[in-house]
Amino acid sequence: MFARVSTYRPAPDSTGAPSQETVSQVLGLPGCRGIYYLLGKENTSLSITLWDDEDALAGSRQVADRIRSETSAEQHMEVLGVDEFDVLTQQLKD
């Protein structure tokens, strides 16, 4: 599994949380396994998307870039960075 982590700075009056439409668009991309959105205390936020494999991650880049740009403009957020990772461990406690 692979992950893309995007870091944002939301506008002062916004959490920057994605709309349900944005979440649906991302989850509809081939190979997408999930999305998390985290709001930090220092006016930063993260989106973490999970992908089946490296091909799915790579294949989603162009559309993900467009979705990120549109969403950040609508939400008045600054995109601080985008990184990609190989997920070495995954486990959720029941």
C-alpha cells in the first residue's frame, strides 16, 4: 500500500475540511483505499490518501493535483507540500 500526504494551511476562519463531494471524487479514483483529514492545533491540516499500489498512486497524481488545487482555492487554503510514501505497517486496533 502507498500513501499521499498533503499539508495545508487553512484560512483562519476555516477548518479546511473537504466537502463530501471532494471525498467522493477521491474515493472514486481507481485504487484509492481511503482518505483521512486531520486538523492540527497550529493552523495546519493534513490529508492522507491510501492507494492499493504504486501504479494506482502514480495514476492518480494528475487528477489528485486538480482536486487539491480546486479544493484549496474553494476553502482558501495554502498547499504547503505533497509527499508520497510506501506504507510499511498498517494496523487498526479492534
